[in-house]
Amino acid sequence: MERKLLAAVTVAVAAVTALTGCGSSSTAGAAAKATCTNKIVKADAPQVTVWAWYPAFQEVVDLFNTAHSDVQICWTNAGQGNDEYTKFSTTIEAGKGAPDVVMLESEVLSSFAIRKALLDLTQFGANDVKANYTEGAWRDVSSGSAVYAIPVDGGPMGMLYRKDIFDKYGVTVPKTWDEFAQAAKKLSEGGFKGKIADFPTNGRAFTQALFAQKGATPYQFDLQKPTEVTVDLADSGSKEVLKYWTDLAKQKHVATDEAFTADYNTKLVNGSYAVYLAAAWGPGYLKGLTGADPTAIWQAAPVPQWDPAAPVQINWGGSAFAVTAQARDKALSAKVAKEVFGTQEAWKIGIEKGALFPLWKPMLESGYYKNLAYPFFGGQKINQDVFLAAAAGYKGFTFSPFQNFAYDKLTEQVTAASTGKKSSDQALDDLHSTVVKYAKGQGFTVTEK
Amino acid sequence: MTTSIVATSGKAPRKTLRPERPGSLHRRRQRVGWLFVAPFTAVFIAFLIVPLGYAFWLSLHTKSLAFGTSFTWFENYAKVLDDPAFVRGVVRVAAFAVVMVPLQILLALSVALVLDTLTTRLAAFSRLMIFVPYAVPAVIGAMMWGFLYSPNFSPANGLFEFFGAQAPNFLGSDSIFWSLVNVVTWQWVGYYMIIIYSALQGVDPEIYEAARLDGAGGWQTAIRIKTPIISSTLVLITVFSLIGTLQFFNEPQVLQAVAPSVLIPEYTPNMYSFAQAFSYSAFNYASAISFSLGVVVFIGSYLFLFLTRKRSGLS
Amino acid sequence: MTILTLSPTAPAHERGNRTRKPHRPRRTGSHAFLLLCVAYFFLPLWWLVVASTKSNSALFNGAHGSLFFDDEMSFFDNLAQLTTRGDGLYWRWIGNSLFYAVSSGVGATVLAVLAGYGFAVYHFRGRNLMFSVLLGAVMVPSTALVIPTFVLLSNLRLTDTVWAVVLPSLLNPLGVYLMRVYIQDSVPKELLEAARVDGAGELRTFATIALPLLKPAVVTVLLLTMVAAWNNYFLPLAMLSNPDLLPVTVGLGQWQRLSGAGAGGEQVWNLVVTGAFVSVIPLIIAFLGLQRYWRGGLTLGGVK
């Protein structure tokens, strides 16, 4: 009995110490055997690990693996957006554990690239596929001459509106923001119980896009000069836009509900808002709750303009595939990033199953996509009517290398402005000085405009 | 709250063995003692001491986005103490501790005292029902309350409309404090209640009998006799509840999904540390925040134990 | 303080059945108070039960408000969707949660019993220092440990494996503390001495004399560590990327964010709600079924 116990204790101790203390002597070469969510079709081909969160990606991966004998994708859904970034961040700090290819939103590319976590893909032939993307889409993934990701999907913006509500209250579809404000007033005064639209306090990329439409270029940053950043968050354009929305909110013509909550999703579809200022992926998202209001008739129209003579197209943002600095076979990983969404078949899955908006020109400009009729919009060809022009006119955007911080502070200040705690001008002045102070604290040479 | 394991104990560890005589027997026993403790010690060192040491080492470095890492001694700590976001967070969790901890303990104590006097089936049923929320994972509990607080899902609307009033916005900047207090109370009171109840059941009823003969009423017995008897139990669960509250993280983090503008990333120090590490990739600064918070927790709980040392017997 | 001896062989709950005449006049008030409490504690769960029977759109604007069942009963439909989504990923998550709970629960309990006994019975050098370090270490919030633990585990190539969740969960300082206190209070040292005098070795003494006396404490520590592992959220969130390894808490969190995400997202609120409902059932059953075992252990030495 005693001997047995002694043996048991010794084994337990040995096992634990082996697992914890002494095991580190084993030099970690290749990453541990990867477990893939998908099935590997060609077992002897080299594998590239990919993190991506779109559920529809499963079929795209299968398609890729069947078509390639030289490389196989080993896909893991490591979580949506921030969940994945948390893990990716951890692996960067640990120096191991990252996938070869990672899906990132364009807004965080600089933030990861400055930590030397991503590879410049120009050395792996990224420019060969440059012609497949619009100028704006390519600029979103570039920094100076370097390219840090291959674009996947985008979020050109349009205005989805409830035709039934507009008709009921005799509102015509606004083409400018002036008309939009008048429509808002007309709806409120006509007895419409909801609001024309929501101006979310936590709009982040959405809010930034609205500012950009009036000429805001908040950041200039080039990873070739990684210690210099230009910050211009309190420009007259942004101030005018924020004042426009906070004034409408004060008059109770627009809502200021927080976005991306279950509650907000309900309101989008149940007639609380007459307008959903949406990215091109918005419609697919609405579909999930079609049953919520059977009387709804949805239509899509271009986003209102400040100056109809000189329309400016804006973008909510989308995702891209980057190759991590930890990638085992860098060239092969770059190949996967370039090719996974590089076929018509892959994009049909992306469009039909994932409701994504393609940035890949062969699909974007195809007759199929142009003529796609959406039952949700009563058969309207929304791409042709709205989103293709929006995508074509988009000129690209430069994000800061501390975008999460900047967005968190933007949320804080927009909240203060829309609850009336401070004026909209003051809010943006405060935002500007907070971000500048943070950037200086991080060692940047900051140019203010 | 992060502390999920709480138990009661009695007084200070009683000396069970006299100091042993020196000699081979003593040495042998020392070895056996170590053998018993060794497996745990290995895990303890591997997953607590080593990571803590590494985190502390990290906290002595400064890393800026533009320029790499440099060793800066305690510069991060000076920055933390000077960081209004950290200080505001500490004040906020202190406010939570002042409100939430007594509220939970008092509610748990009253329920336990009431249950202790009843032997009916309804009482047994109530005991179970009040305890059930503890079996719901904190993350799922907070998720549930997130739905319950959202205007479109909330039963509160119907309830308030019935009385001709408008339901409050549970997720507004003024009410979120109380909404969080409610979630935590809902989750943990049942658990504390069961511990207190078990302690009460362990007391010899003859003591109450004596009190009753002395003419003490039910309330008097509860407050003057029962509560003091189980005071060491109360002190202990208060300490754990206090530690959990100062490290407040799970509930506000999960509720962030329904109140993103109100529950800002710096709402509690622990959330702030998390945001610095994973949103702003300032791991060194985040470690310094965590250790500073650790010091706050240490001071807080030892202060409490010091103030109640007579009751707790844990000197 | 009053000295009362609590015999470790008679758990408190057994003695709780003593008859004590309640004070008549307070009974109605007491019961009303209890019912009020029950209503408060049960209401959210009732909401969960009701919500799990609703379809995605009925969840948002059902016919009879959020506290009553809709005309249409979609529970089984939700269950079917839950089962088919991702080839039964949800049930895998439930299975993972059970596995993590049982393996780290049992492991942590074994370590706690051994260490608690070591601390309680032997006066080895460094004992007090170690015990203080143990309690002090709990004060630093665990968010600080994520990166170091990840570095450690990735050096051992254990990240994204079940070990990344199980090994750190073996650490349960409070379980050790609990066992120590319980052993000191309920294992008479005379008993141990007598066994030693009879020639029994140290381990034999532990196994045959002490261990049987510790049953209520063991069950309690086991349940507490299992609950802690079942509720574990942050550790697996940071350590695991393979969806097949996630516990149900993290998996449901992912679905919730997928539903609120926008681009490429899918609104599966009904699955989030039904999944949450199904996932709380095992623990509730475990607690209700085992309550006569763990309630006695909770006092652990009780009041002296």
C-alpha cells in the first residue's frame, strides 16, 4: 500500500515537473502539429495555417484545397475580430504560436505591422496582383511602397431605407445631407414613432468614414518612417459633420443608440429606424432577421452627399489576408494570401453564403455581380444601383498605428458630445489633444495640423 | 468577479503537533512533508510564481510603439500612479466594494438566518432556488443580464408600462453601476447564503435554547447570538468577496457587448490592464497596472482583516 | 468564542435535521421574504427558459412579451439547429467543458488534499513562508498572468492543446487552504500518532487513517474546483484557437460576437440563448443531485 502510494506521488511529481520546468529544453522548431477545422485534401502537400472568422470560409478553403496540389490550407476560426486579435497579439509577444496567414481588418494593419508582426508582401510578388484591386482598396492595405495584406472584402457605403415608411410620410429619398436633415424633421413631425437613422456613439470606422466624406484625413503614416505620424483629428470637416449629427440628435431627429448590440440589430429591422446607413455587407446582415417586420419594404440608394456636384464615396472597412512574421514558408503563405479569394468560384461562395462585398475586380466587374438581384430588396440590383459606384469612387484611407486607442477615445468623445456634456467642437479638440499626447508618449514625432 | 472559490474556515490553524525532537525521525518527517506538498508546489511554481516573476520583469521595461523595449526600473509604476484612468478605476472598484460587498453579505446573511429558523418544504425549495444562479457560469450569467437590460428584450418594459411608467435605461451611464451590482449580487448571494447557512446549521441548538429561556426573541437571537457565532465565516467570505470586487472584470467585460460606450475599456483597473495589453499592445505597462492593482487588493484585504482581527481569529 | 466540537464524521447537514420550533408569528413574514427572494433569483432563469423556446425573430418581437412563451414553439427547432451547426460543434463544446471540469477538478483536488495534509501535519522548513506566498499570490489579478503563461506553454508546445487549459487549472491555492484548515480541525493528531506507534508508515497513515475522515471536504473541494473549471473563460479564450477545443462558455461568446459583428456575420441569437440554457442544465443537475454531499463539507471545520 505504502509503496504504491509512494510510487503514485513520485509519478505525479515527475509528470508535473517534466511538463513544466524541464520541458523547455526541447527546442521548438516547427509549430506543433496543427489541427485544422477543414479536411486536408492532399495529405502530402505542405500546409499553410490560416486564421479567419467568416463561417462561409469553410467552403472557400475546400475549394482551394481541391484545386491545389502544391499547398493546402489548414484553417482555424480563431474568433471574430477582437477575439482573434487578442490571440494574435499574445502570439506576437510570445514569439511563437501565430498562424502563417491571418485575417485582419484594414484598420488594424498598421498597428500590427509596426510591431513587426506582418511581412511586406511586395517581396513575394504582391504587386503582381495589384491590378486586380481598385486603387482605394490597395491603398488600404499599403503603407508607402510596402504592402501588408491582400484585400478580401470591403465596405463601400450606401443608404438602405424603408420605402414603406418613406412613402407613408411622403418623404423623398434624400440625395444630400441637407435633404436628409429635412427628411428627418419631416418624419418626426409627421408622427413617425421611430427615427430616421441612428448615429451610434461607438460608430468607430462608421463615424470616421462620415468625417472622411467631408474631407477629414486624420492620419498620415508611413511604415518606412515608423517614428513619424501626422495627426489631424480636429479639422473643420470633422467638426462640421459631428455638429450636424449632434444637432440632429439634440432635436431628437436621430437616435444615438450604441451600435453592434442585439438591441441595435433589432431596431435596424423592426421599423425603429427608417434608414440604415450601411456598408455593402449590411444587407446580408439584415437578412438574418427578416421575419422581424413583415411589412418592411427595403430599398438601397447612394449615401447622401455634402456637395452633389463633387460626390465623395466612403468605406466602412473590410478585411484582408496578411502573412505573419512567424510564417514558416513565407513565399507559400503569400501565395495563399494572394490566391485564396482569387477565383470566381470562391467569390460566388463569399457573396452568396457570406454576403461579402468582393474587392477582387474580376468578380466586382463581372456581369454576374452587377446583375445580381436581391430578393430582400424586392429584386433590386443593389450592386449596380449603389455599391459598385461607391467602391469605384473610394480613394483609400490611412489609419494610425494606434487605431484601437484612437477609436476608443473617439467613442468617449462622441458619447460626451451626443449626451450634451460638451460641444461637438470641444469633443474633437479634446480627442485631438488626447491622441497627440498618447502618440508622443509612445515615442512618435508628431506633426499636428 | 474572478475569485470563484470561497470557503469558510474556523479559527487560526491549531497547532496539532508539538515540535518534534531533532534526529533522523524528524528529518524523515520533513522529507515526507515535502513529498506531500511537492506536486502542488510544482504546479504552483510553474503556473503562478514563474509567470508572476516574468510579469514583474516585464513591468520593469518600457516598450513604445515607435522605439523598442528598454529597461526602465520602476518608471511604469510612477506612470501608473499618475495615470488618471487607473486612479479613476480604483476609485470605481472601491465604490463597488463599499456598496456591493455589504449588500451581498447582508442579503445572504438575512436569507440564511430566515432559512435557519424554518424547516418547511417551501424553505428547502427556496434555498435551492436562491442557490441556483451560482451554477450559471459568470460569463453566461452576464450575457443573460445583457439581454434582460436591453430595451427590446427586457421584461422591465412590460412591467413598467403596466404601472404606467417608463422603464429606466439600465445601460445608461448613471444606472450601469447599479446594473452591475445587481448582476453580481444575483450571481453570488446564493453561494454566500449556503455557506452561512451551513455554518449556522453546525451550531449546537442548545445555545439558542438558553437564549430563548432568557427571553430573547427571534430577531434578538439572530443578531445577538447567531451572527456573532458565525462571525469568522462572515469575515472570510467578505475577504473573498472583497478581493473579487477589487479585481472586477468578467461582468463588465461581458456587458461591454451591450453597453460599449458606457463600459469604457478603463472602467475597472483590471479591464484597463487588459485593454492596455490586448488592445493597445502595451504589455509592459499592463503588467505594471496589474501589480499595482495587486498591491491595492493586498492593502484592502489586509486592512479589512486587521480591522476585524478579533472576529476572524486570523491574526 | 464558544467552543463547540464538530465531529468530522457527522457532516453538519445531518445534524441540521434537528427539530427546532420556529417562532409562529414570524413564519408568514419569513415565507413572504423567501418567496420574494426566489422570484428575484429565478426570474432571469425563467426568461432564459422562455427565450430558448423562441425563434430568432420571435426573440426580438414575439407575441406575448419576453416573459411568456410565444405562440410558436421553436425549442426543438433551435435544438436541431444547435446540433447541426458546424457538425455538432456545440455538443463538442459541452463535452470539452465536461472534460475540463472533471480533469482539472480531480487533478486540483488530489493536489490540494496532498498539500493540505502536508501543510497540516508536518512542520517542514519553509512551511509558513510557502503558505504566506500562496495566499499573497492570489492578490495579483490573473490578467497579468496570461502572457507569461502563454509564453511558458508555447515553449512546451502546449498552447492550443487541452493541456493549456487543464494544467494551469490544477492550481487551486484556496483548495489547499481549505484542506489544511479542515485537516487541522478534524483529524485528531492522537489518531495519527497511534497509527505511527503501531508501525504504520507515513503514507499508510495518510491513506488509511486521515483520508476517510476527509470525505466531505474532498467532495466540496472537488465540486468547487469543477465549478471553477466549468466557468473558466479567460484562460481558454487566450490559449486556444482551435474551435474544436473550446469550452462552451468561450464558444457561446464567439457566437454572440458573430451575431453582432456585421461583415460576414450571421445572426444566431436563438442559438446563443438556447445554447446558454442547455449549458447551465448539467451544473444545476450536479448541484441539486449532490447537495447532500457538498453542503456538509461547506462549513469545513465550521465554527469553533
